[in-house]
Amino acid sequence: MDANLLQWKNQGQSFLSRLRTWVCLLDPSLLLSSNAEILKAHSLIGSTEKLDEKDEAAVNLSLSSSHPGSGAVLPLFFRPPAYLPISGPLIVASLLPHSGVKAAMFWQFLLQSYNAGFSYMHRNSSTEKEKKMSLTQLLLMVGTVSYTTCAGALPQIFIDRLRIRSPPLQTFCRSILPIPLSAALAFFNVLTVRHQETETGIQVFDCNGNPVGVSKAAGSKAVWETALSRAVLFGTTAGVPNLLVLFLQRSRFFQRNSLLMAPCRHISVALVLGLMIPVSFSLFSPAGTINRESVEEELQAGASGQTLIYHRGL
């Protein structure tokens, strides 16, 4: 079991403890560390049985910058501390009331491409023999990005192609429809990019950290939990600001000062996203668990304890 996964197993048993940890791990200053420093921190927490307060910086650096399944250093743009600085502007731009379909599809393409890359980098690759991306996986990612880009631009497509001019219908397309659509597309993005884990299975460990075997049931559970957490993130990020703007538009102050509505929308999206990222990442532990009775029969006999552990991904 990798040192990062062992750390999550020991300290990530409750939602509040995971939330406190993720608040520290999402510090953008961690992106300034070099690969050599990350590898040194990862080796330190792997070689030290009992960690004290002096090792807390090494733990945070390792958990935020290296893969919990393999220990490899993550690409800079796909590390958790980079998620808010990169995805924040993309989400704000994708939720804007665009003037045309091309602009809506452009921002959706950037957002969905980054989300697909983030999910792929944080997948469970324990059963993959080749380090390079396979042709099947590449085609799956291209198809996922293409589909989610077109689906994400549907509200603007409806307005342009159907020539919707009614204010209530425009409000529905721009403010109400994007809420369930954002959640569904985020769920679909993770589900398709990491579909291979449900087909081939992932490595599971017993309570002592010993490898037990490969389980498809654990792979399905890991992908579904991650997809659900991402749907909560995007659904809430789209829902709260849009509903807030609809409420504020009825007030006399914003009716007289309509130019303030756009900054209010941008700030609320960024604020809700910043608050929801650690919450979403904390919904399920990266060290996922599954009951021994839920895995394949051939794995149950060789497992000790009632609970098996696996790397859920992010």
C-alpha cells in the first residue's frame, strides 16, 4: 500500500477530519515545490512509522502533489491545489449568459477537457500494465469531451436555434437548466473517463495493508463515489449563484443598478466553488472501503477482517 493511501487510511475516517486535511492540501503555495521536494516528502512519510508535528509539512506536500495509488508526482496543472485557480475562471465563463453558441461551446470545451484530464490523472491505475494512454482510453476521452461540450452548450443552443425571446423562458434556459445539467455532465465525465476501472477492477487491500487481489465491485464503487462527489460540486456551484442572482434581480437596488449583477454573479460563483471543492473532495475518503461480502468470492477467502481498502481516486 502506498504511503499516501496509508495516511488517508489512518487520518481520513471522518468527514470533518478529511475536510480539515483538504483545506490544508488545497493551499496554492504547495504548487511551488519541485519534484525533488515532493519525492523526498513522499519517501519521508513512507519510511517513518510515527509522524510528529514537524513532519506535517511533508505529509501535506506528499498528499497534495503525488498520486495516492502509485506515489508518482502529479503534473502541475492537475494537482489538487491547482484545481480552483484553473477551473474557477472556466466555470465562471461557462455559466455566463453568452451571446452565441460558439462562445458557449468554447468555454465548455475548455472546462470539460480540464475535468476529463483531472479525472484521468487521479484514476486508479493499479491494473494498468502500460504507463502510456491506450488508444481506447484516448478515444473514450475525446468522445467524453465532445459530448459534454455539446451538451453543456444546450441552453444557448435552445435560445439561438429556437429563437427564444420570452424573458421567463430565457431565465429558465440561462439560470435553471444549467443547474441539473452541470451536475449530470460532471457525473457523466467521471463515469466515462474512468469506466475502465469498472471493467478490469482495481487493487484492494486488507486491514493490514496487504494486497488481496483485483475487484470489479470495488472499481465500480470507487468510480460512482467520485462521480457523485463531482456532481455535488458542480451542481451546487451552478445552483447557488444562479438562484441568488434570480433573487437579487427582484430587489429594487439591483433593478436600479443592473450593472452590479454581473460582478455579483462572478464573485458568488468563485466563492461557492472555493467553499465546495474541499467539501466535495471530503465526501468520500481517498482510502475507500468496501465490505468483504461485497467483493468477488475468490477474494473473500484470502482477506483478513470485514473491510477491504482501495484507492478511490479523486
